[in-house]
Amino acid sequence: MVLFDAKRRSPPAVADLYRFFIGSRSKAMLLAKKSIIYIAYIDIYKKTILRNDNIRRENKKTVN
């Protein structure tokens, strides 16, 4: 649940969610920043794979 929230929120807002579990504001902030960056990388990676897959499909259509 926290990861899905991290996608739509700023680091301070996510840090508030994490602080509930951890207790330390600074540790929560670091974790929030890392999770948001990680989610962004996953999104970019998925989009790249999908785009490459679509390009391959288009190439197959034109060859046939």
C-alpha cells in the first residue's frame, strides 16, 4: 500500500507514512526518497520494454 502511495506523493508525505512504522523522521525521509526513485526506475524500465516490444511487432508486420 505504501508503495502505491509513494507513486503519487511527494517525499515528505511518503516519509510521514514510513515514520509511522520506523519512528525516526530522518530514516523515514531517506527511505521515502529511495522508494520513489525506485518506482520511477521501474516505470521507465517497463515503458522501454513495452516500446521495444511494439517496435519489434511493427517490424515483423512490415517484413511479412
